[in-house]
Amino acid sequence: MDIKQKNEGAVSNSDCTTTANAVSNKCSNIELENDPVESPYHYLRRGEFTSELFKLEIRNFPSFAGFGQLKKFCLKLGVTPRKIKQGRQGNNVFYATFRDSSERDDALKKLDGSIYKKRKLVVRKSNPMPDPYIMSRKEHTAVVPQSLQETVTPLAYLPYEDQISNKQNAIINILKDVGFSDESLCKPILKSPMVDGYRNKVEFSIDPETKVVGFRLASYKAGTIKVCAPTDLKNISPLMVNVAKAFHDYIVNSELPAYSPLNHKGNWQQLTVRSNGEQLMVIVTFCNYGVSRDIENNLKALHVFYTTLWQSG
């Protein structure tokens, strides 16, 4: 068993100070409520690195060029962004994040109006995006499935032959959407010799309130962080289900809380299980937020717990 420790949100003191000072300057026209459940911009106050601060929007970059070319072009102009990401597919917009306001403003002067492949770039400051979880709940747009099966294995209620046919038709429709009308281009899907319990690697989430180990009922953007146990899923082997249950039984008695994606606090974050049929690998992802040095004793106790569990069968 492997234990991965993550120092979540660890930034230097200077970065924390810079980020905290930037919130009021960057978001002077954005309502920042005291309650994190109410404010979609409360995440800016954590003092952690976020790509939403000191951000530039870069437009009119050639459609044939991509992330790598933009990064090289920035370096050529003496611009060193901390992160570059592309906007939604099709709108050909890039976003670049910088360490502080001075670096961002310097990059704005150098990039705005610069020429790349005979294209004049249009660059401007970009406001931070609201937290999608909070926005979904405030606008009452959250659509949460009724069961975990609906989220993880939406076709499990169909006979296996119908599942194959459904996926085959989905691929054909995708090919048509991108301009290929010849259905013969889509080769028949090969059937799996193993229909149930075929997953050889599973990454289990942990519910920050109940410490249930399993899968998210929906995405963070959909407005929920609820986790349900994988007991009724056909694609997970009974062995992996038992590992998840055993881990839940251990951490539910632990004084350390589960990690919460809402405030980035807590410790027990993820359980990864991998099996080849004969051997089993378990990886516990642990965030050492707010814990003392004696956490090593807790992690050693977890190792002893699993070792005893396997030896007992």
C-alpha cells in the first residue's frame, strides 16, 4: 500500500500576501459575501494560487496554432506566464495567468497589438470566473441523478448486446458530425470477454461529510459533492468494493476529516485501487492540511490496518 501526501494550497508567504491584496483590487466590482456558501468568488480569499487572478485574455491567435506556439511566442517577447489555458473549443481564445499584477501589466503591454503570423493579437485583462458549484446552487440549475448507476454506468440497465449497439450508433453519429457520412468507416465494437467487474483501476472519492468512499453522484460543476458507495455497480469487482468499505470503516473512526473541495480543507482525499486479478495495489491520497508532525503515526496505523486485513482474508 502506498500513501501519497499532498501539501494542498502550500504557497510562499509572499504569494499569499500578494494574492490576498489582489482580491480587493481585482474584484472591486464583484460582490464578495462573507459566507462561502453564498459568494461565488469566495475562493479568491483562500490565499492559495488560482489561475483566475492576474489573468489576461488573448484573442485573434491563429486557429492553426495552439498552446505550444503561444507559449514560445510569449517567451520570445520576454513574457513568462505561470499558466496558459485555451478557452472553449471553437472560440480560439487563450487565457494566461501571472504571478502578480506587475507581471500581468507588463505582459499586457508586450502582447497587446503584437503580430504573430500576420495576425494582430488583442489582449485585455480578464475577470475571475465564479465558482461553478455555488453558481449552480444559487441559480437552481443543479441536475443531480437519482442513483450512482445513472452516473457511472448509464447503460447498465440494457442487455449487453443493446449496450454495444448503443455505443456503435453514438460513434457513427460523431463521425457524421465531423463530416464522415460513410458508416463503414466505423468498425464493429469488439465485445469484452468480461461483462461484470472488468475495471482494473478505480479512483474512489471521499464524501467530506459522511466519509463514504465511492463515486461522486454528479460533477462539482453540477452543484453537488455527494459521494455514494459503489456497492451496486456492475463494473466494479467485489474485491474493490470491499477495499472501499474497509477504508471507510477506518477513516470514519479517525479524528481527521475528509478533504472538502469546497474550502480545500481536510485530509482524507482519495483512494486508488488497482488489481490484475492476482495482486492488489492501494494508494491513499492524503492532504496534510492543518495536521501536526505526529500524522506519521496515523498513516502507519492505516498501513497496519490494511496489512492485517489482507492477512485475515
